[in-house]
Amino acid sequence: NAGVTQTPKFQVLKTGQSMTLQCAQDMNHNSMYWYRQDPGMGLRLIYYSASEGTTDKGEVPNGYNVSRLNKREFSLRLESAAPSQTSVYFCASSARTGVYEQYFGPGTRLTVT
Amino acid sequence: GENVEQHPSTLSVQEGDSAVIKCTYSDSASNYFPWYKQELGKRPQLIIDIRSNVGEKKDQRIAVTLNKTAKHFSLHITETQPEDSAVYFCAAATGGGNKLTFGTGTQLKVEL
């Protein structure tokens, strides 16, 4: 099993450009999450999907959109990138929401110039 | 919303010593408290977790304690080894358990 995979690994965007970060899991998990990690800030939840067909905002959703394409895939879109969105983005999945371990992907390092 | 505070932000210990990292949370409804370890350039990985109906949990050299009344929980690592050097994050499950709120992390350095 590959676990949680993310593409791309690295990306550089100019201000105003758009892009989609892809995430897939092969563990048959119901719940998926997108986090951003900034120095000194820990991991902050952007959006999550408790189950296929549902999405909800997390702590820092502004400037992002998500799509739960199917049970395996959960994408994060930046419509108009800003320098403040420079960060490392992690996707995670868990069997269900609540008291279940979250498994993280390898991360995407995004720089917006 | 939930607020999780984590201390210290950096911790340096000698190999073989113990390390303790402390977290406090604000939402008394939080019911799940995992700890993640993140090595440099790698993804966070769960090392131990505790549910609100348990006061202490141990797994070999690591243990977690929970004080619901005071709303704080701690990670204890005994007999530290160089491979324990990493950033450790605490978290609390909020919003009916749907969301994890993370602390800001502790950089642990184990010196030879």
C-alpha cells in the first residue's frame, strides 16, 4: 500500500496564478484533510471531508477550495495564489473522523512569489 | 474555537535523560489527544494517543498523561536516544471530534 500520496512535491507560482494540489489514499478511509504548516505555527486545518460527498471548513479556509472527487481523492485548489499562501501543505486521511489516527502524505512545498 | 498551547518550544537533553512536553487545551468537550513526531523534511507520524476516559497510557519509552480537570496533557520520553530528535506536536480533537487542533510544536534535541 502506498498510503497517502500527494502531487506535486514542489511548486513555485507567481502571485495570481492558480493550481490544484492532488491527494489520494489507498486505505479505504472515509475522512480526508488538508493542512498547511508554517514555521512556528504548527499544523492548521484548511478543509476536511468527513465522508465522500461532504466537505467542511477548518481553521484557515480563506483563499482555498476543495473537491472530494471520490472516496480515494481529495484535491485542494488555490484560485489566485498570494505570497501568504507560501507553505508546506499536507494531506491526511483517517478511517473516520474522531478518535482515529490520521495518516499524513509526504507534503507539497509551495512557494508563491 | 479550541486553542492548544504547547511548551517548551525547544528542549535539549542529554542522551539517556527524560524529556517532558506539556500541552493545555481550552475546550472541555475535547475527547482525543494524539501526539505526532515529525523528523526534518518528513511527514508527521502518530507516536501515541490518549482518549478522555483514560488518565495515562504507556508504550515502551513513551507515555502520555491527561488531566481533564486542569485541561492539560503531557508527553514523557524516558531514556532518550539521538533518534528521538525531532519536532513533536500535541493535538486535541474538537468540533465533535471532527477536527484536530495542533499545538505549535516542540523541537527536541538529544545530545550525545
